[in-house]
Amino acid sequence: MSGERQLRVVDLGRREYREVLELQRSIARWRRSSPPDHDLLLLVEHLPVLTFGRGSREDVTPPDPAWLAEAGLDLVEIERGGDLTYHGPGQLVGYPILDLRAHRKDLHWYLRRIEEVLLRVLAECGLPAFRVASYTGVWTGSPPAGSLETIEEDGFGTVAAGRAEALIGAGAIRKVASIGVHASRWITSHGFALNVTPEPLLNFRGIVACGIHGVRMTSLASEGASLTLEEAGEAVVRAFPAAFPNLAPSPVPAAGLRI
């Protein structure tokens, strides 16, 4: 049955990263011990920060603290998967706190569904939208004819791993959204970052974004789809039930947030 579980959507506005990190952790801890009958999606725009997850390689972590200080960037190590990435103004960040026991106890499946949400946002904006094999996240651009394979049931194409490096190096495919998640006892945290305006792109230039050498980060606006962060958030919420058919989104004011 569609919409049998409520997804409470909370727009936190602009917040510091560490504040929201602690909020996620407190919510996840509570849910592991006393699972409620609903899920949460926190939407936020962060102040500038770099984060890196477990397993980040030394060659993709910024080695120079002076560069961080000059750029005014905080650096936070966290428990999610994935390499170094940037969060800041002009980027919509989403933290789905879902109980996968109510959906499917499969982290790979969950990652593909979060990708599907963002792929549907791009498609709604009229932009090419696809995956790249071996790299979690969402991409756009102009891959040559025949380079996309339909692997997932949602019907969105995937660039094969053997073709990806050349296309990334040529700038023919560009990354518009990053994903890094964590799950403990099937309660998810962390999530996705969608570049909405060109503003975040400058700070990506100083890092090896997501551990992908030569990757070109882009934004919805840079590709021709001009949305406000509020409009992007609304598009994300509209896309969730297609990827998670048993979820029914319901906005909740941040002031009335109940975990």
C-alpha cells in the first residue's frame, strides 16, 4: 500500500554543520532504542565546511591547514562512508533518518533509492540524469550515445565504469549531487548534498571532491535549471514517494520538531 508510513519533513534553514550533526546523532540514538512509526527528512543549508568519512584516502584529504584557514573552512571527520566533500550556501543538504526495518534491510538498495530521488529531481528540471558505475551520487552532462546502460529498475541510465574515467576527464559528465550515508541497527543518518546554485562550486576547486580525481562538480543553475533552495527542497519531497512508495511526506515546522 502506498503512503502507509509518514515521512516528516523538517526544513532547518541555514545551520552550522556540527549543530546538525549532533541533532542527527541524538535522533538516531533515540530511534534505535524506541523506534517510532514514522521517518524523518531533515533539509538544511550549511555554513561552509569540509567533511570526510571513514576510509577517506590520504591523497584526497587537504594536507595544508593553512589552506583551510585561508578559505575559512572547518574540517570535520564523521562516520559516514565516502571521501572528502564540501557543504555550504547554495547547496541543499538532506538527512533522511529512516528505519530500514520498515522498508528493506539493504544498504545498497537504500543508496540506489536516494540516488533515484535526486535523479527524479533532475528529470523534473529537464536535465539529463544518470548514475556512474563505481561512484555513488548523481550526474548530468552529455555522455555519448550508447554509453548509458539501464541497470536499475527505476529506469535511469548508468555510465559503465570502463567509460567513466575518460568522460569525467573530458568534462562530458559532471557530478551535481553527492551521497554519503551511515546506518546503525538499520537507522540511517547523513545523506545527500545537491548543488543548487553555482555558489558551492568555488570551494570544490581546492579539494579532490568525493575522492574522484579530475571530477567537475556542477549545479542545477550551471546546467540551466534555476531553482531556489526552497523549490529544490519541494522537488526532493515530491520525488521521495516514487523511490520509497510506502512513505507519505508531511511537512513539520522546525520549531515543532519531535524526534
